[in-house]
Amino acid sequence: MSPHRPLANDPLASTWSAGLRSALRGYARAHLPEPMVPAHFVVLPELPKLPNGKVDRASLPAPSAEAETPSDYVAPRTAVEARLAGLWQDLLGSDRIGVETGFFDLGGDSLTVLRMAGQVKEAYGVRVDLRRLFEEPTVAHLARMVGDQPDVAVSEAASPRGVAAQDMATDATLPDDVRPAASALPPASAPYRTVLLTGGTGYTGAFLLRELLERSTATVYVLVRAEDPARATERVRANLAEYGLLREGDAARVRGVPGDTGRPYLGLTPSTYRELAERVEMIVHNAAISSWLVPYPKIKPVNVLGALEVLRLAGRTRVKPVHFISTTGVYPGHRGARTWPEERLTVADGVAGGYRQSKWVADNLMTAARERGIPTHVYRPGPITGARATGVCSADTFINHLIKGCLQLGAYLDFDMAVDLVPVDFVAASVAHIALGGVREHGVFNLPGAGALDMNRIFELITECGYRLRKLPYDAWYGELTDAAARGEDNELIPYLPLFGPEGPAEEVGFAGSRPDFDATHLSAALAGSGITCPPVDRDLMGRYLSYFVSTGYLPAPDGDAPDTQPGPESLERTTMTTSTPEASSSTAPAPAPAPDPSARPATDAVPDFPMPRAHPLDPPPAYRQLSAEQPVFRVRTPRGELVWVVTRHEDARAVLTDLRVSSDPKSPGYPSYISGDTPLPPGFFLNQDPPDHTRLRRLVTREFLISQMERKRPAMRRVLDGLLDDLQAKGPGADLIGGLAFPMAATVMCELLDVPYEDKSVFITLTDTVLDRSSTPEQAENAAGELMAYFDLLVTARKRAPGDDMLGRLAEQEANGTLSHDEFVGLVMLLLLSGYDTMAQMIGLGTATLLEHPAQLADLRADPALYPRAVEELLRYLSINHAGLPRAAVEDLTVGGQRIRAGEGLLVMLNAANRDASVFPEPDVFDIHRASPQAHVAFGHGFHKCIGLTLARVELTTVFAGLFERFPTLGLGVPLTELPFRHDMVLYGLRELPVTW
């Protein structure tokens, strides 16, 4: 018997469940575009459970369409309606179809409606305009569309998601009560002690909060939908962690406030409202529903009425400056060139779509409030994209959905329109700098990017990063998209089909030939002297964004071979390998010497030996810089006699690591084998594999290392750390920090992550050291690798017999469904454990020694623990423990740094040298935890092979260093730095021992 049948036999329960379904559907429709509203709501008296307490999904009833009531049903009135209703019956499995009942109410979804459109095309020979159909998905409307009678309800020129300009003007009239209260105190002067931020659990909000915390000492209240302040604060912290922005010490200055921007009084209790009215000195209003698909009436409560509630709060008790995040989308759409000044909006005609119209209204409300005495400031950024330094990007934006959808389709639309992409960290830094500086003379700031990109150029940059994409005329692209969707193929653009039609995109997307210019005079004046600048979105920055999306699993890795639509090899080299120097651009510089022949090869007797000696234990070999000054890419001879090209410049390193003409596979001809030797790598060791195997295997574990998941492991890491520090303290006042802390800490974290018995640590530590020791004989390395494989084979086999809800359990499911072979499973687990423990152990040891060698920097850390994340980034840059280089082999001819590399030749990318590149890091040999952008380092690699465990590393290192120096404030080196035993002969540089005292 179906578990939900009892409801049908109980009239009261049946009535209640019907009301609940109606309420849930109404709520979903108020917050989601129609295609995303769930087709079915099934009400159960209770959820079926497994013995372990989890939901038994297999026992859940299959969703079914909810029957129409007699009052809802309207029978077909024409032959066309009857035929179309029959098609719907077959698709939806329903006994009858009312012509005025919505397709989605009957159980349809986005894919089903596309299959239905394909059947209509076969029956009537017309292509259904899906954009129009999604607006009114009924048989009656569809019948008019295929020609039964003229459709006067839908106009191609108007967006059904929007309202008339007159209605916008009416909503933009500021109510009389929105003004400073008669008893209100004047605005506080900067620096502010308290700030209220709305929208702090979104993408832009996370970066705004980070900048407000970094640029002030203010306590920041963040309005959040939550049950209580503790849960509100946790949501804020989790959001910061999701984007790598959570810092030690944030808890002391961040206050989560339960509320709702879309409700009166911001959803606050009376006491909380009064408290904020009294305490808050400045407001940053960022909260908004930003979906392009939601109609104006549904978006109005949050985007418009919420802005009014913020303004009301700003006028209570004390007048508060309000800084409102608007958008350049408030300017009317147009064809051709047009300049938009930083002033109050006046023209509503041409502002299309619910989102843009709601922001236009709120923007006007803000500028009107300024005239009444509330000091408002409006910021109008272009489409917001990822962070400049890290590439961290929100997937939930139209431009990124468009990119993914085109990649899934294998083609992009030829659409001539300028897009002004703006990095999120530039927006956040600009707003925070201006807002924290006090009330400004000007109230409106345009925030455009460094230069508009044509839509086609965006996709050209993507193809230059290695993705296969065809450029299609719009009608052909639209046809392929709808055909693919009708076949049931997954595509990110299906919910956006209302924005596309056979003739062209909707106005919300933009006009062909549009060339807007956003005047930024006010912005430039406000940022003068701040050092805040906006970089152009070029191939390097686009590559950073794509690499981030690959690392999160949102996008696949580049395909491999270059498609026909990509630039030829010569063009690709010009865009990926820069050979110019700063001097070359000077008009007064002397004529340059003749360029070296890129195909020239150095005489073999002039080739230096590799590896090269260090002059200082914490610095890379000085020969790297000396040789690269003469020739950016130079050749060396490895201990095995191989001639290999060495890449040391930051720019060249990033280019090589994203170039598909370079392979990571040791079986490729020319691959430098002095590191890997002759020991074959096991299947699943995707670190040394190329797409598509690399992509397939990496995707299986990418989501296991999300920032939020790693942050949740921080308390457990701290407990492990505290136990190890207790043991050290009991044995003190001196110890070996490598054996007593670094190795056991790193090994324990990885053992717990993979559920590996900690007592087995001596097995994999000893065997791994043998494999990674460059002085091991081939026989020793091969025997150690074989024993490691045997150990992990036993481990994986045991876990498959008793799978759990953890990483290994989920990988076991992948093997069971055929996605992963047993040998790949073994190799994958081996890679994760070995890559995670030794790297962390060496970073803990070297990082501690480095901090102890720089007592002034360590004193700053102790005084301000919030600096630990920045210090970790600088340690990663400064130390770069991979001193053996990343080996690669050219599979096609290419040019790197002006040097021609032939197919079949090997390369070593020296990350430690690239991270000391003076063109990227000023005074690169200086260790400085206050460095402006240490995250630009390549210590984790770059591109689609970038270290998958980087979030784990950052969480673990910040936890260890903060706890260690808190516990031992007098910690010092037991011997001088130069007398420490360094691991010069290992693949990973580090220390064999680190004697310390306290």
C-alpha cells in the first residue's frame, strides 16, 4: 500500500494537505521563475526511514499530477485546442487537460515542455516560441500561438516580466514618512563604530563584509533569514567560508541579525529594530533578488519595499548614511553608443524586466531620500564577475549560466553586444572605501569595468583557454539549444528559455550593437589615492575564473584538442605567451637588440646541471634569476642526463600550466623522469593524467574539498592540535617540532578525512619517503610503491565491504555504478593521502621556522590574529616547498617566453621561482605578511591541475600556526636556522628536524 494513501481516506487531512500544497506552490512562485517551481508537492504523514535513521528514498512515493477540481477545468473549445490537449495528455499521463490550466500545475517541467514543443513542431510545422510559451503555459495560449486565433495578449516588444513605465514612476514616489524623524540625531562622523549590512549571505555580500571588516574596526550587523542570532551568525560565517573569506577574529566583530528584507520593519522584532535604530551608524544595503526571470510584482517586496524599509530605519533615532548597491541595468537598453552620467535616473522607458525595473525604482527612492536629508549613496556596477586575485566566482549569475550552457551545447551565439564585466572584489573595495570615509559630496557612482568586452570576445577568450566552442548565428544557436532541450539533454540555459526566442534575445539580455559608456568621474575622484583599481578581463583573468569553476566542479576541464573555431597555433601563442618587457614600450628606450632565434638550442656543454644549489635555506637557487635574466626559459641537465627546459617566470608558469599542448602524463615522450623515475604510477593518480581521465577522476572528489566543508573540520583540527601541544608541553621546555607536531598533525588530519587507521601512519610515511627521496634507487622506489599500492588495496577493499557516509563510501558507490574501477579507486585514495600529509607537514615545519626568523612579523600576528590567513598566503608564496618543479612534456610545438619548445621536449615549471617574480611581487625576497596580494602565488599550481586540497591546506595551516603561537608565546629556534637539517634531496623541500625551545 502506498504510504500516502491514508491522507486520501481522511477528509480533514486531505483538505489540509491540499491547502499545504497550495501554500507551498504559492510561496515557490513568489520567489522562483515559473519553470523552476516544483511540478509536484507530495504530502506524507511521515518520511520512511532506514534503520540508521536516514530517509529511505527508495520507499518515497512517485510524484503524480494533482487532479484539477471541477471549477478549474475548462474543456477544449476548438479542434486545435483538442489536439494540443491530447498531446499534453500523452506527455503528462493525465486523464484530462483543461485548456486554461498551466502546464507546470499539471506536473510538467522544463524538459517536458520542450518535448511537447517538438511534438507541436511535427504536428503543425511551426517552431514554438518558448519565450512566449513560458509566460503563459496553457493549451489556450499555445493554440493561439500555432494559429487557431490571433494572440493579442503577448507582444514581442514588451517584456511580460516587467510593468509599464508609468507604474515604475508611481512606485518610485517616496512615501511622506520616509524622512529623518524630528527627534533624530545627526549622522555620526567616520570612523563608524557600527555598520548594518543587508544581503551579507550572498556572493557580493561576502566580499562587502570582508572589505568592511578589513578597512575598519567597526562591528558589522548582518541581516539574515534565520531562526535566532546564533544561526544567523553561523550562516554569515559559512558564507564567508564558502568564498575563502573567513578569518580568525571575525566572530568578535560580526553579529548575525534574524530578519527579512521583504517584510515590514525588515522582519525584525520591535526590540531588535529599536536596538539597531540606536546603535547602527551606517548602512550598506545590498540585499536583492537578482534573478532576471522573476516578474516585477514578485520581486517588488524585497527589491523595492525592502529599500523603503531600509530608508525608514535610516531616519530613526539617528540619521544613518545609506549606501545602496544598484546596477548599470537601471539604464534603458539601446542600440549604438550612449554615455550615462552619474546622476539621478529620469528615463524609465526601455528598462526591461522585473529585476532591472525593481532596481530602477529603488535607485530613484534612494536619490529622492537624499533630497529629504537622508545621506544616500548609490553604486551602479556592471555585471559582477569573479575576484581578481583568486578567481573565486559565483555560479549563480546569468553570464556564468550562459557560459556553462554554451559549453554544454558546444556552441555560442554570435551576438554583437558590449558587456562591462566588473570583478567582485573591485566593487566591494570601492564601496567599502567610499562608505567608510563618511558622507560624500556626490550621491551616485557608476562602477564600470576597465573596458567593455564584446560578447563574442568573451567566448573567444574561453576558447583560447582550451574549450571547444563553435560560433553560430543566433537563429542556428537557438535552434540547437531548443532541439537539445527537447531531446532531454541537460543544459544550464533551460530555465532561461523565456529570455530567448526565434528572432533574438529578450530586452533583458540586451540589444545587438549596444555600446554603452558609463561615466565614472565621481568614482575616480572618490578612489583617488586609494590604490583601488579595476583590471581588464583578459585571457589571464578569464582563465582564473574558469580554473576556479573547474576546481568546484561547476565546469568541466578544457576538452583537449583545439577546435576549428579556435585561433591557430600562432595566434594562440600570442595570446597565451607574453614575450614583451616593460622597456620595450618606452619611446625613449634604445633600439632593442635583434630578437634571439626561438628555435636555437644551447650547446650541450653549456647546459647547467639541475638541481641547483641554494645560497640561503629559505630562498630558491639564485641561478634561476641569473639565467632567466639572460633567457627567460633555459635548458638544464637532470641527474638522469635529460635535457629539460626550465620555466621560472610567473607569467610563463601560468601559461604553461593552462596550455593543452603540454601534457602531465609521464608516458608522454620527453617527460622529465628524474622525479618519477621508472616506477609506473597507479591508475587513479589523476595528478599525472590529462583530460578526459583527469577530468573524470577529479570531479569525483572535487566536492569533498569545498570551502564550507573544510571550515566545518576546523574544530576537529583544533582538538587534534591541542592534544599534540599538550604532549609537547608536558615533555618541554624543548622538542622536535617535526616529529612532535608537524608529521602527526598532518597525518592525523588526512587519516580522519579518509578514515584511515592512524596506527598505520608509520607504514605510509616510511614508504612515501622512500618513493619521494630522489636518492632512492629505482628498485627501492618501485618496491616501496608496490607496498603502498598493496596497503591501499587492502584498505579500499575493507571499506567497500562496510561503506559509510563519507568520502570513501561515496567513492565506493562510484565504483559500484561503473564510474570508477577498483584500481582507480585504490590509486585515487593513495594520491589523496600522500599528497595531503607530507605537504602539510613540511609547510608546518618550514612555516614555523620562517616566522621565528621574522620576530617583527610574528609580533604583528600575535597582536592581530586576524592576520593569520594573510600570513599563510605569504608563507605559501615565500616558501613554495615544491622545489623539484612540476614536470611537463610538450605534445605540440609551442613558444614559451620567446623560446620555441618542440614536441617531445620536457619542461620543469619552477613554482618557487615563479613566486619570487619581481614583476608580480614587489621586493619578492622579503617575507611580508602585510603584502597586498599574496594570493597571486602559484604554490598550489595553476589551471585545471591546481591542487584540489588548497582549501584544506589553508584551514589546517591557519589553525596550526594560530594555536601553536598562542600556546607557546616564547617559542624560539633551538639552533640557528642555517644549522637546521633541510631536505635537499626530497621532491618536497622541508626539514628533517626542527628543534625548538620555550
